[in-house]
Amino acid sequence: MDGGTGTLRARAERAGEADDLTLAQVAPGAAGPTVRSGGTTWSALRVSLTAEGAALLTEWSGTSYAAGDELAPLDVAVGTGATASDPPQDGTTDDSGGDIPSSAPEGDDTTATDGRTEAEKATGAARSAAVGRASLPPGAEQRVTGEGFEPGEVVLVAIDDDTRYQAVADESGRVARDFPVYDTATEGAHTVQLYSVTGGREATAGFTVLAAAPSA
């Protein structure tokens, strides 16, 4: 992001050749960034496809896209490397006072693990993920829900280890995200993983894609 706008880029390989593509233009949402001591989050950014992005997404998903089409609003979180004692930076301050969890010092893995365990005991919620439909055909809509995350944190959603979406945990640490199963999805077992931007919190659920219906 530069001056409130930005671009979404990706490196794509086709026919043995690699290209850096500009997939989409990014514009600010209604609210400014939320700044905590450990990072900054931009919420509900507007994302519109470029011609390159539309062509690539059409080829990949089997659904037709055109330049200028808007995708779902995007949330982006960036770690600042700041500690809890550092003052907030310019931007919208999180009124809840919550901080993005900072990583534990080197050599203190046991303490960090114990801390997460105690937090889970205190809230009574271990991390878990579940899908709305155990099996579904290509092209259908799926929904994943998760529990046990930190309230307000950004949670990434990966389908078969391919990170595609983001969600924000509510005040109870729950997340939910609808996503399409692409027309090109192969028959068989697939996974959806929820994992936090910081803190190492994650949960995985599985679902089955059925055989595609024969063409008429």
C-alpha cells in the first residue's frame, strides 16, 4: 500500500516460463488501518481485477472474470516487529487495547506452549475447524467455521495448502468463511486449514469433492 492504494501481485508459471503478474488493484475500505503494538491490519480493502488477473483467474477457476470485476473485500495484516512496550503508530487505534501476540524469545518454546495451553483452558475452547458439507460437487459453495482463536485476529484460509482467503475472529474467537469449490476441483479428499497470521494457531477440516456430473 502506498498513499492509500496498492496492487496485488503474483508470480505465475505457464509452459515452463515464469511471469510476475499484477492481478488486481487495491483501494482502501471505509475504515483506516487498525494499529496494535505487534502489527497493523487493513480491513475490507476493495480489490478489482486487472486484465491479467481476470485472464488468470478465469483459466484457473473455470469461471468467467473480466477486468474491473471486484472480488470479496480483503483483510491484510502486517507484523511490525514492535514489542508490547512500543507506542502505537499512526492509524486507527484498537479501542479494545488487544495486541497481536508477539512471538516468544528464542529458547523459551516451553513457556510459549504452556501459555497457549493455559489460555485455552481459561477460555474453555481449543482450536477446531469444521465444514458445512462433508461432501459436495465441483462448483458448489462450502463453508468453514473455526473456534479457539484470539478475538480480533486475522485468520488465513488455505484450501489444499493454497492460501486463498482471510477472516477475522469475533469476540468469542470464532471465525467463518464461505468459499467456492472450483469447477476444476478433482474428485476425492480435500482439506481446508485455518491458521493465524501470528501465534501459530491453526485447525484443519476435511471434505470430499464428488465426481463431476457428466456433460449433457
